[in-house]
Amino acid sequence: MTFSPLALIVDDDITLRVLARAALEQAGCRVEDAATGPEALEAFQRETPHIVLLDIVMPGMDGFATCAALRQLPGGASVPILIMTGLDDVRSIETAYDAGATDFITKPWNGLVLSHRVRYMLRASHTLAELREREMRLAEAQRIAQLGNWRWELSSNRLIASDEVFRILGIDKQPAAMPFEQFLDCLHSPDHAAIEAGIHQTLATGIPFQQDHRILLPSGATRVVHHQAEAVFGPGGTATTVTGTVQDVTDQKQAEAQIHFLSNYDRLTQLPNRQLFQDRVAQALAIRQRHGTAGAVFLINLDRFQRINDTLGSACGDTILREVAERLRYCVRQSDTVARYDDQEPTTLSRLGGDEFTVLLTHLSSGQNTTKIAQRIQDALNVPYFLEGRSLVVTVSIGIVLLGTDGDTVDTLLRNADVAMHAAQNQGRNTYQFYSHSMNVALAERLSLESDLRQAIAREEFLLHYQPQVDVRRWRITGVEALLRWRHPVRGLVSPASFIPLAEEVGLISDIGEWVLRQACRQQAAWSARGLGNLSIAVNLSPMQFHQRALVETVARIVRATGVSPAKIELELTESTAMQQAENAVAIFHQLKSMGFRLAIDDFGTGYSSLAYLKRFPIDTIKIDQAFVKNLEKPSEQAEQAAIAVAIIAMAHGLNLHVLAEGVETQGQLEILQSHGCDAIQGYLFSHPLPSELVEPFIREHRAKPVPSKDAA
């Protein structure tokens, strides 16, 4: 469809309007006409024509006034207005232009000439509209990109800039031009010299200039801009103009800084992360190779930190991690004199993740300083942390490796530091260990044992031995304690002291504990079916197993599957485990008790039970730890040990609890315990732990014997 522009003819002479209409319609225009100025204004608002042909001499409102009024209407500023007038004096023409006329034609006019003049004006108007549209789009694009352009005319020292340049510079009143020096004053003063030198170098060499620098806003705030400029040379090779662009890249720089931070720093502690730390260690190794400087890496692990998260929640754990980071920063700053660092950033702290931190020390004067720094770190981190009205002590285990001596690559150093840190943990934690080659041998052995341990259940390598428990008054076996054994196909019987701590550390103890409980329940059900129904089995619950959310549900499922009577199963929990989350323990104990299980506190006397909590636990038995039994006969310690044992027995009986002493190995120990009213014992004096197939004949043989007198016992 061909576009037909709309022309508005305004003339009080109807004949001229008709002639003009004919000429314009022949030229392809649509035509509206008006006889007066007010009619023209009304028609313009109604039709919005593309061009107006306007007579000057009209009654009432003349053409000059009409032209000025049209320019004030919406859309009127850009519409071409052709003045048709018989007045050809210069003053009238000037007045027409002052009123807003685009062009004029004198009367009488030729129709063909008029149509050509209108087509030319329409074409020019369209071109101008396109130019304005492009300028508007360019200005909008510059606004979105925060990019402005400027031109410095060297001969006049005038700098002409786009609106966006002034907006970036924070200048509200935008001058048509400004001296170049005034433009420089808008930049951050410390950057003046570099910008000016860069532009003058461009003038001298012709090489474009670009640089990021700061600008100072009138508000006092600073922004970062990317500045580019190049010189324009005349025919003689002399620079005439410098053109440039200014782009506000503050947000981009902040985003880049944020990305860099997230890539290289730990969000929680603001310390370098593993990636950045590894880069720093690589640099330290390179410097050491060139200059022979000494250095060390510390790998710091917070001992049993997971318990804090499990007990107090991750928010408290995060608070401690942040505090640890601050204390480490303090240690590093204060250790300059001790370590004799130079001023070249000798120390790097980082958080590898979880509860592990690292320290990189460079330019050390001696290995002795490494020991002093490790002790300083331990002392600082062992100071109690105060959270939610309570005081917590968090100890640390530190593994130390020396650059070059213990590894020439980042991976080797960190791997050996981890080995040394685990060696510190195996030494009882809260200490530090330097790496040695023998540790890798021990680690390889540990990894092998761990691998075998993970497959032991599936390979049916675990078994239970049972140690009888004896009522000392009647001298009859009333129950047995289930004790885990591991029959390794190569190592033979592995001591529980070797694999139980490992199982706890690698998270296998819950699965193993569930297997033990299931096997014990099956065994009790089998013995009951063979006439030993009154024989109870005591089963230990590990700390990790006890604090599992699904413990009660798991126990109930095992009872249903094995058909055992819960009354014949005694579940044991160490005193320290029960008190870790005492309120939670009370709730779990009551649930287990309601199912019919007997409950016992194991290793009593080694923890920190309060009498108030002990009364709330629905337990049946207290087991005196063997530590209070083994020295009962020694004269120097008998009084103290006996006093503790007597106190435990008296307290338990006062609470109507059954008392069993563990680790009874001599007749003398038995007699002391009997004299103070202990109810039952277990230990080598009566029997070692027995394989399941030997328990039944042992019990039947014992029951067949007459009950010994007290003296005989």
C-alpha cells in the first residue's frame, strides 16, 4: 500500500485552496483545507498533517500568528510549514522564519512548482525525522550503556560532549562547550596526570589511548570510567581534533570484583579459599627455588567440630568459624617478630572448607619459629568461645609441612600436611605434628584397613562374642554382654580398639551398630527357643547411633523382624554420650523404655552426670567402669578407689538401680565389691568373652553346679 502524505492548506481565498488541492492531489497527497487560523489549528489537532501550506494575509489571525501557534501544538514542532505569500519584502520573510516557517513560496505560484516544493519538503522532513530517530536511539543506547562521546577542538580548546558525558560526570547544567582543562577537573585529581599524559601521547604518536580511571562527582562520590580517545589529523599531518568516549564501568568493576571474590575467597570467613591458597603456595615454592627461602604450611582442623553443629546448630558453628578466622589473623599479625618475616606479605591464611584452615608462612628464619607459631595458634584458638550464654572450648589439631623438604608441589604439600594433621589427631588431638615419611606408611595402612572395614559387613566378617554377667549373691549367670569382633581374612581377629575408632571417624559405626543389635536380638530369640529365655543380652549403642533421628524406629523394626522380647535386651549408653544432649537423651530413653527394653549407663564415673539428670533417666542398671575396679586391691589407692566404688553403689541403690562392676579380674576385687553390696560383675575372673556356640554349653554347665557359699564365691 502506497503512503499518501496529508497536506493542510490554510488560505482565506477559496480559489487558491482549490488550485492548491488539485496540484497536491496530482502529486499524490491527501488534502485538508482551512480558511482561517483557528480552523487550521483545529484541523491540525484533528488530522495531524505531514505538511502545512499557510497563507500570511488572512482576516483575524494572520499566518505569522497561526504558524507560531501551530509550533506550540503536540507534534507541531517538527511538521514542515510552507508560507504562501504575496509579500516579498525581506522583513516579512524574516518574520515568517521567526514564527517557525520552514520555507516560503511567493504568490502567484505555479502548480507544478508548488507540488515539487512540497515533495522536496516532505522528503527533507522524513530525512530529518529519521535523523532525529537515530539520534534518539543513539542517545538511548548511550544511556543504557552509560557511554558518552566528546570532541576536543585543538585550535579553540573547546570540548563538546554528549548529554551522557555530562550525566556520567554528574553535571546537571550542560554547557554547549567547555575548555579541556575544565573537563579534566571533573576527573579524580590523582588520575589527572595519567589521563593528560595519555592523551598527549596519542597526539604525538597517533596511537589511540585507553585507560580505566576514577571521576569525582559533585556529590563527592567516585565512579570508575573506561576512557578511550584518538587523534584526528589534518592534510598536513597536524592533529586538529581529539575524539573520545567515556563509559561508566563502576557496576562492571564491582561485578568483576564480586566474581573474583567468590572465585578466590570463602564467603563465611572472607579468607582465601582453596584455589587462591594453592596459587599462593605455588608462588612460594617458585620463590623458594630461586632464592632458597624457608617456608611452611599449617593445616588446622577443629577437633570434633561436627558435634558443635549437631548440638548447637550450624549458625553457632558458623559463628565459631568466623571467630577462628579472626583469631588466626591476629596470630599472623602478631607473629612477625617471632617468625622474622619481611614486608612482602609473608603469610597467607585460608579456609579450605568445612572446619579446616591453612596458614602459609614464607621467609622463615628457622624451623624453630614454626614451632613457636604453632603453639601461638593453639593458645589463641583454645581460648573459650562464648555463644548464647555458654562457654565452649574448641581444640585444634595441626599438621605442619616444610616447603621443599616435605614436598615440591602444592598437591604433595597439602597431602602430607593432611597426613601430619591426622597424626596429631591420633595423638589425642589438641596438638601439632610435623610430617615424616613414616606417617605415609601408617596412612596407607589406615586406608587399607578402612577399605576392608567398609566391606566387612557385606563379607560377613563380623561376629559377636558374649561375656557372661554374674549375680554375685546367687552366683548365677543372669545375662551376657555382646562384644563385637572382626575376623579379617588376612589380619585374623582385629582388636576393637583398632577398628571401632576408625568406624566412628569414617561414619560406619551406625551401620555396624545396627548389625550388632540385629545379631544380638536374633541370638537371644534363638536361645529363648532352646530354653534360655531368661538370659538377657546387653548391647552397646554408639554415640552416633544413639543420636540418629531414626534410632527408635530402627530398633522397633529389628524387634519386629527378629521376634525378640525387648525385656531380654539391655541397651547400654556411655555416661558421656547420655550427657552430650541430656534433654534429647531423656526423651529417647523414655521411648525405648516404653517399648520394654532394659536400659543401662555404661562406664559410670568417667563422665559428668548430674544427679538431677540421673534421676530423670528411666534406667535400670549402672555399670561401674573398670578403671575404678582394677586398683581396688592396691594399698596406696585402695581407699580412694574403694570410696568411689562405694559411693557409686550407694547412690545407685538409693535410686533403686542395679549395679554391675566391669573388669573384675581377681578374687580380691570381687570380695571388696561384694562387701559393699555390688549386685553383679563381669570380667576375666568369671569368664572371658565366648563365641556364640560356646555360650549355651557354658551356661548349662554352670547352672548344673550347686550355688557356692559366700565364702566359696
